[in-house]
Amino acid sequence: MSDTLVSTGAPAPTDRPTARRRMPALARLRDLVLVPAIVVIAVVGQLVNPVFLQSDNLINILQSMSAIAILVLAETLVLVTGKMDLSLESTFGLAPGVAAWLVVDPAITHGLGVDLLAGAWGVPVTLLVGALVGAFNGLLIVRYGLNGFIVTLGMLIVLRGLLTGISGGSTFFGLPPSMSYLGSASWVGVPVSIWLCLVAFAVAVVVLGFTAGGRALYAIGGNVDAARAAGIRTDRILFLTLVTASVLAALAGLIQAGRLASIPSGQGDGAIFQVFAAAVIGGVSLNGGKGSMVGAFTGVLLLFMIVNVLTLAGVPAQWTNFLNGAVILVALVLSRITGGKAQE
């Protein structure tokens, strides 16, 4: 009788820990799935124009993507929780726009009895505006249970209109050094914006992959009710995630403003399409609970490399939006084929 029980073919108990140990390794390999595509685009770019792999052009790619990459990082945090924040593209423009409005036009702050010390408060004001926008989104979505997509879509329109209103539809010039530093200065021959981007992603990788807070984000995105039942303070974490994402969007807008030495009334307009394209091709699920910062970074890198190759090939910039939309659709189809699960 005992021989029959032993020979049933059931896996030994020791097989399960081994299988669990293999899962992180497989997950790390999925994070690098875009690396072959990046190598292919690099080869194609070099064939199109020999300057593609020169250091100046590579730094140009990284610098031009740094602001949008931080915006992608912010959106990825929200997407992992199963939410969306469409207003990030408007926060990207409004936050530094408000700071420039207060700093560039002294009559406004002097009329309020405030001295911004020749722009020294430009950076804190920018980040504060981002935090306030995120807190308002969090209040409506988390506290009052409103639909996140509709709330942030409405905020996108409101914030865009507010920036247009305070700027009069024109561009802010004459930014103080404190506001232009992050987008224009260099450390060890490399733009500060690139350093900030890399550090931000490195910190995000550690937080999502190796901390209880990061695991909580995935748990909430996978099943918010189960996460709540497990003792995770879901409302508080969602609120903090929305605030953090908006602050990161404000920082990204400040970097963009510094790089351009100005803040146009349309800064960030349409950026959300690039953000979603980069996140989706990087393997971040729109349904929540899935995605990594490594994947998101390789997604935005691949997207900007393709844009750079098209530019070197003489393709008009107007085709960029077509590329973003096509990338999203192709990535969704591939995700459906490989995942075998219908997307809601």
C-alpha cells in the first residue's frame, strides 16, 4: 500500500521552494526583454547615420528623454496600483509655470507682500504645486471614491486651462538660475538631468523591489480587497502614491523648463501619449499589479532612440504621435498574445 502512495507521481515537497526561487529570476529576465530591440535600433541607427553612436548624440538622447522618463516613472507608480493619472502631463507644465509666473513678474508677489528672493523659491514652489495637485486628486479618488480616470482627465483640462490663463497664452522667459539649473547644468561632463533621471529610477527600483511599501503597491494593483484584508493601508498608500507622482511630474517639468530656458503655455501638451507608450512597451500593465521600473526605463529609452533614428533619417517630427499610438497598439496586441488573458 505504501509503495502505491509513493509512486503516484506527486511532486516532492522540496520541488515547490525550488520553483519559487526560479520566479524572481524569470521576472528579472522579463525586465530585460526590450534589450535586444534596443540593440537592433542602435545598429539600425548607426547604419542610417554614423553619428548615432557618437557620445554627443547618445548624451543628447538621454538628456532629451530625462524629463519624460521621470514622468514615465511617476505614471508607472500609479499604474502599478491599478489607477491612472492623466493629469501628470498638465502638472508637468503648470507647476513650473506657476513658479515662473510668481518669479518672473515681481508685481504679482510684491502685491501679495511676498519676496521670492530673485527666484530662490522657484524650485520649492514648483514642487509644492505638484504636491497640492496630487493631494487634490487623492482626495477626490481615495476619500470620495470618484473614478480616477475621469477625475484626472478633468484635472488635465483644468490645469491646462490654468496655465494658459496665467501665461496669457505666451511663453515665460528669463527664468532665474535656480529654476534653470537642473535642466542646463552638467556634472562631470554629463547633464544634471541625466544624473537625476538615473538616480530616480535606481531609487524606484529599490523601493518597488525590496521594500514593504513597494510590495504593497503591487498587492493593491493585483487585488485591492485582498490587500486591505491583509492589513495593508490601501487608502493611505494610494493617496501618497498620487502625491508622489505629481511631485515627480513637477520635478520633470522643472527639468524640461531648464533645458529649454523657458516655459511655453503648452508645455507637456500631449506628453501623456509618450508616457503611456513607454510604459506599455516596457511591460507595465494598465490593469495594475504588474510592471517594473527597469522595464519602464527601457521602454522610454527605446522610444526616444526610435525618434532619434527617424530624425537622423530626415523623417518629419509630425510622425512622432503616429509612432506613439502605433507602439501602444502593437504592445497591447503582443501582451494579449503572450499573456493569454483578455484586457479590461
